Amino acid sequence: MASPWWYRARGFIIASTYIVGFVLGRPLGAPLGLNRIPTFAWIGLRFGSEGPARVLACATLCVVVCFLLRAWGSAYLSASVVWNADAKTDALLVDGPFRFVRNPLYLGNLFMALGFASIAPPVGAAIILIGNALFMVRLSSYESDEMRQRFGDLYASYERAVPSLLPRLTPATVAGSSRGTPRVAQGLRSEIFSGIAALAMIAYFVFGNRALPLFYGMLVAGWIAQSLQTRRLSA
């Protein structure tokens, strides 16, 4: 059964939150005098001269965490599942990161939003963070509804044991669920974009605004590479 249009267009919608945040962040922040300073500097200056660098370091770490978390989750799935246009409900997998949080890939997206929002002006950062948070909740809610219809009480047990987006501290075990074997190459192949995004963020942290052309170029290249990989898997 085909998923609704907004689910099938989730990649475009997520990308749009960043585009809107970066493009409109300046004009919307102008009346407040928040159009010329990136969020990491706006926050960091409250902690002294070293504050901006430290906040940017934390933001960079967030994007790296996004890649690691998504690659970990993708290693238990497959690129054809991760990037499928429709929600897949073939199996209830409770292994790897799925023993700590039901939606590790969406949690990774939130870490990426935290990292990239730091480069945008404060108003743009708010757009990126709020937009991504609301959309991740909507995506996870839709997938939970689909899984609940497919697996009934078994999925209800999983929901009770494992949070949707806020990880538990100890791994859960759900009787009757599927286990998997992680495949590192598969996880890396599935996460071309988030991997390149992490490298782009590191480049910005090291070289600052001089790296902005490289930063945006890497993101575009990563998006194209991920799109080509997705098309190949769908062929």
C-alpha cells in the first residue's frame, strides 16, 4: 500500500526546512537585529571569547553523531528499506539501536538539525529546529500506526518498552520480534549523504566561512550521490 504524498516526499520536505531557514532567516531576523550573526556565535558570545568555537564544536559533533546513529540503524536494515518511498512493515526488528529507541534514523535527523541550525541566523535556526522536530514526530507517528496495524499486540509491547525518539539507557528485549545481523558496508552505503554532511560540517568548523562554498558544494554532491544510489536500488 502506498504511503501518503507527504511521507513519500519526506526528503524534499526535510530539505525545505533547511532552505527556508537559511534563506528566510536573515530577512525575518532583521527587525530584531539577528540577521548578521550565526546562531553558534549568538549563543557562544554569552560564554566568553571562546564560546562560539565551543558551541560550533558541539554542533559539529551533533552532525557526526547523526551519521554514526543513522549508519548504525541502516546496518540492520537495508538501503532499499531506509530510502524506500513507502513505509515498510515487513518485519519488527528489535536489535542494535532499535533496542534503545524506535526511530534511531529520525533521532539522527534531529541531531543533524541541531548541528546545521547553528550556522543559520537565530530565526532561521528556530525554523529548522521546529520544522524538523514536528516533521520527525509526524513521520514516527505515521510509521507507528502502520506497524501497529501490521503487528498488533507485539508492536504495542515494543512501544511500551522502547521510546520513540528519546532513547532508553538499557537495551530492551521484546519477545517475538526479529533480530538482525549488522552489515557495516550496508550501513555506510545507505548513509552517503549524512556521511558527506558530517565531513562538510567538520570543514566548516576547521576553516570557518572560507569553507562555505565547499560546505554547500559537498551537501549538493552528497544529495546527488544519495539520490543516484536510491534510484539504483529502486530500479
